[in-house]
Amino acid sequence: MTKKKTTIASKISTEVKQGKILIIDDEEPIRKSLKKMLERAGFYCETAYNYSSAKEAVESLNFDLILVDIILPEMNGLRLVAKLQEEFKIDSVIIFVTGEPNLETALQAIKLGASDYLEKPANRNNLVAAITRALTRQGYNISVEGKNITKSIQLNSIIFQSEKNQINKELKEEFQTRLDIIHNALLELKRKFGEEFNEEQRSLLNQIAQSNAKLRKTLKDLEN
């Protein structure tokens, strides 16, 4: 095992600064194409085609990112990544690709901590942009040549930020709606049954009202 690690590590040029990527796909032409594409972008790449070869690769080298196809013959990519994470405690950035995207596998990918979920065949600029964005988020200093790729990275970053802002907006609106419901329910309870409440019940209602007010203030502070 040590000998293998030395062999792979010795292949890495000291000039490679972009990051080490493991490509996992059962189709050899796709593996070769992706490897060539990403090496041209400045990344160091190794390939694997199933769990055994992926296991051998991660035993030999700590990869910064793993690009894995979900549909594999022996074990699907989701299970493969889960097994690698469990057995080797890998902390590599994960990007899944699939020719049959669906909500169920997308959710499973998210649960495994995937940074992205791409549809095959992946456009070169979009793929390099997704990898660059994912590694940059993890603190890597990635520099990719080419105006088209740079534009794709910038565009994807804008889209990602826009989606994030939209999600935050929807969450805040949902949160605000629920706070309004609680507030109105408290007012209605006090109006109808205020005189019938004992001291303990009044104290509980006041605590709920105070918590509601604090949450409203927190929500308002987040908007500023």
C-alpha cells in the first residue's frame, strides 16, 4: 500500500496547484475525456471505474475533489461515496454527475454532502466552473485560464448567490408567516379566554409572546 502511494504521489508535478481530482465512471471513453479536459484546465486527475479501483486510489492519495457518476454497474455512485466516507473518512469535495437526474437521487446526494449535482453530458465550461466554484468555497485558490470558463464561473457564482438569496427570502417569509399566526392566536386566546386563565397559564402565554417578539426582532435584524 505504501509503495502504491509513493508511485502515484511521485507522478504529481510540484507545479500542479489546481487540486487533485478523482474521476469515477464505468465508461472508459468518458473517463479519458474528462481526465484530458480537466488536466487541460490545470487539475491533476486520476480515474477509477468501480469501488475497488476507487478504494485503491483514495488509499494512495488524498483527493481534493471526487467527480463520480451515479449510475455504476456494481454499486451506484451514491453508495460508493457513502462507503468511501465511512471506511476512509474522506473529506473530499463531492460532485455527482448522472444521465438520469431525478429528485430522489439529488436529495441523497445532498445528504452525502455533495457540492453539486450535474446532468450528463456535462458541458466543459460548466463542469470546470462547477469544480472551480466547489473548490473555491472550500478555501482553494483556483486560477483557470480562458475567458469562456471565467465567464461561466462568474455566471454560476451569480446564479448560486441568486438561488441562495431566493431561498433565504422564502424562508424569512415562511418564518414571518408562522410568527404572525402565533401572534394572532395569542391575541385571540387572550380576547376570548383571558379572564379564565389562571396565573400559570397567563405566565405561559406571556413567555410565548416574549419569545415571539424576540424572534421578530431577530428576523428584522437579519434583513438589515
